[in-house]
Amino acid sequence: MVTPFAQGDVLALAGDAPWITVSELAGEDGVVVLAPHPDDETLGCGGAIALAAQDRAVEVVVVTDGSKSHPASARYSPEALSILRRSEVRAAVGVLSDRATLTWLGHPDQATPVDGPALNHAVTRIVERVDRMRATSLWTTWEGDPHPDHRATAMIAKIVREYRPHLKLWSYPVWGRFISDGAPHVAGRLRRLDTSAVVDIKRSALAAHRSQMTDLIDDDPRGFVMEHTVQDHFVATPELFIDEGEP
């Protein structure tokens, strides 16, 4: 995992990136958001979800179950953690908007499908959501993010766009914000979204992910807990989107 706040090229570049409106991100109709894990939807684009859902349909598709964040916990088996994280993301999306909807694909954490029947099934389900939502835009994690589930989700999004080439495709960097060699890959394509109007909503939604943001699971010293300074960064700074261009 990268170390946040070691000055990443993407963040440095973001300071001069053009501003964009949520209408430009969403297009004329609905939005489908792909989140590799429960919490990525809030970290990466929770403000955009809250703003977009004010006047259009938004659906969040969670690809994996997040069940490996605390692998040594005795109190929370992978199955129990999957149930907990599903309840957390349901609550978080409800905080972002009571109009947004949620789809849970439930693939194992760190095993986002990249080929075979599982990949085909994931693509089919997402295409069905695109059609049902009459989506004009698809938001996904960035292929430059260092987490393999984030990169695999970005790949899935590009396949979905091949089936539905009318979709505008935007990626949002999560851990990729902090990498040191990302700028050459996003130069000219990076945009900033002002989410200050919904910062309290985003903060409350992030707090719903208690297993990741607090010491709720305290019996695994290797378990993931996001530092408060990093939480504050994602809540308070503009959200970043990368234009993925044409199919």
C-alpha cells in the first residue's frame, strides 16, 4: 500500500486541474458507479454521488465483499465481515442519497474476476444495471491505482463501455492519488469536482464504514484501519476524475 501524503504526482497535478460540474460528469441521464470494495464509493466519489442523485438516478455496484480487511480476526470470520461490510455500504449509500440504489456482486475480496465465466457474469450484471438506469455515465476506480481489485474493476468498466459505447467513462483515483509516477498517465485528463456543499454528508457516509474507519474490529493488529488524517483528506479535498475518452 502506498503511503498517503508522500507528495504524489497526481495530487500535485490536481492543484491545476480544471474544475468540472457534476452535470458534465453524469451526462443527461443516470449514473452507474463501480466500487471494488465497500467504502471506495464514498472515498473516491461520495460527494459526486450525493450531488448527482439530487436530480438523476444513481446506482452503486460493489464488486467484492471486502472480507479480507481483517484476516486474523477471531470475532469476524470472512463470512461475518462480508455481512458487516454489506450492511455498512448499504448505510453509507443511504446517507449519500435516499434515492441512490445498490447492487452487491459479492466476489471475494482480492479476487475481482479478470477472465472466464465470472468476468462475463460481472459484465452482464453491470450492463443490465446500465440499461435499467438508462445510464449515460459510468464511474470506476482508476487503472493506475496500486490495488489489484481497483485495476481489475477499471478493466471491467472498459469492457462494459465496449458493450454500451454511448457511456461516458470516468475513473476516480483512490490510492492512486498518492503514487509518485501517476502524472504522465493523467495529464490533460484530470478534473476536479467541488464537493464542499456536501462535505458533511460525505463525512457521515464515510463514518458508516465503521469496520474500516474505527477500531470496531480490535482483535487483528494487521487489520486495516484508515488513519483520521487520511479520512479527513478524502472528505475535505476536491474529488478527482480522469476522462477515459472514447471506447
